[in-house]
Amino acid sequence: MIESLSYASEKSGMPPGSLVHVGEVHDHIRSITVINYNASLLEIRTLAATDEIPQYDTPETVTWIIVNGLQDVSVVETIGRHFNIHPLVLEDILNTHQRPKFEEFEHYLYIVLKAIALQNGDASVEYEQISLLLLNNIVFTFKEKSDTILDPIINRLNVPQSHIRTQKGDYLAYVIMDTVIDEYFALQDAFDELIETVEDELLTNPTHCTLATIQKIKRELIYLRRSISPLRELLTAIHRSESPLLHERTQHYFTDVYDHALRIIEALESYRDLISGMLDIYLSSISNKMNETMKVLTVFATLFIPLTFIAGVYGMNFEYMPELKWKWGYPVLWAVFIAISGVLLLFFKKRKWL
């Protein structure tokens, strides 16, 4: 976070379109993977330099270029210069604090998504920005780090009968978006289990750790809402787009992604209501626990009030108190103490105060 702020401060004051990486600096080595395919061809290579990319720009195949790591600004700059990408788009690719969005240009489309995963089974969520550039026969994917989120797509491409192999770049863009959004369902399942666990703990033995977990979930839900809610606007814009890069047959697939996104957004709204209710339950549980404690203390105090009164009376130093020199005075006094306590306890029990 500190490194991210330092990059942001370094960019402050620069003119629009200045290419500076803004975001978390990962320790992953930058890599460029090229996947060139059609119905009868599949070629996967790792490039050492961006100079090799232009040779794959051919009308006979679809080329998918995956750039892992954004610290090397020169990679994004070279790609933008060769394919005539607007400097503001390149700036947004390097700024990993973008909200999901869709931008339409004359010869390419720009899409921003957030890949999201739950860490270690707790309420900590990991975010990664994924930027897509859809050109005529080329799809660029810019990722913050190297991970396995896109491996299922590569595995499908390795199957000669795969439907992806017979489609254009817009279908590949759909598959990438669908894969990223499908990961949200795993996040939803994890949150379901986490919230259920917290609810059980809330009803049995709420502690300060329970409150901390609820607050953490509430905070993460705010960040999730910022990252997922814009998908509705993004996918609506894609559905309304008349760009020749988006074929009519692919629009139906984007409608399916839109339905998935709506399910996730509705789940987030329900989680927000659940968390608000859990906070109320926590406060009520703590209040009830405090009331139970105060009730027990009040019962003990009430039992000792008459005993303290009697002890106070016989603690006075008057000379002519008749019971002071009585032989059975002490045991009788204890009998009176026990009798008063017993009667009070029976009274409290009958009134259901105990």
C-alpha cells in the first residue's frame, strides 16, 4: 500500500496520458505469452520482447497476448504505439485502481475487470485488475501478476474440438470475462460459509473477535460492491454496442454473463442486509449478557440488604440491647439470616427472576 501511494504521488502533476504504474508492486517476473490459434492451429509461445508481437497480427488466426506484470511500463508503451492505442487507455491499464468499465473506440474496445479471490478462508479479499483490448484479430490481456485464473481457457484451447478455436476474438473476450466472473461464485460460496459460521458464533458465544470479524466482512463488502456493481453498466454498454468487433451471435453470450453478474450483485446486497442484522444481533446479545450479569448481581445485593440491616443494628454500641447477652442469640441470628435468604430466593424463583 505504501509503495502504491508512492507511485501515485510520483504521477501527481503529470500531464494526462503519462505512463506510470500505479498500484501494488508484485514480486512476479514480467512475462508475455502469445497464443495463436484457429480451427486447425494452436501455437503457444513465451516472448522475450514486445518486438515479436507484430508478426502474429495475421487475419488467418486469432492471437491472444497475455501480459503478466505491469511494472515494466515500456511493454505497454510499445504495444500502444504499434497498435495505435490511445494514451489515456494505456494510462488506465497501468493504473490498477480503475473501476470496471467498457470503452469503445474506432478500431478496438477496452474492458476493465476485477479478478477477486478470498484469502485463507477469512474475510480478506484479494483483488487483481484485468484489462482487455479487443482488436480485429488480437485480444490483449493485461494482468498485475502471474496466476492460474486463465488456465482453464488455455486448457480448452488445447482441445482441437473446442468451440473457442472456431470463433473470433470477441468470443475469446467473452470467455475471459465469463471465467473471471465465474470465480465470483466461488467467492460467494466462501462468504456464505463464513457468514454462517459467524452467525452460529453470534448466537452461542459472541466475543470481541466476533465483532471484529463482522466489521471486517462489512468493510470487504463495501470494496466488493465497488468492484462488482459497475459490471451491470459495463455489460449493458457491451449489449448496446454497435461495434463491428462484436458480432451478433456473441452478444447472446454476453447476456448470459450479465445474468451471472446480476446474481452476484444481488447476493452482495443480501450480504449487506445480513451483516446489518448481525450487528444488531451482536449488540442485543451483549446487552442480554450484561442484563443477565446485572440480574445475578442484583439478586445477591438484594439478599444481603436485610442481612446487612440486621448486622448493622446489632453492631451498634448501645449498652442495654437485650439480645447481646442472650446465650442463644448468635445461632438464632444465623437462623434468621438463613430463613430470610431462603424466603427471598423462593420469592425470586416464583417471580421467575432466577
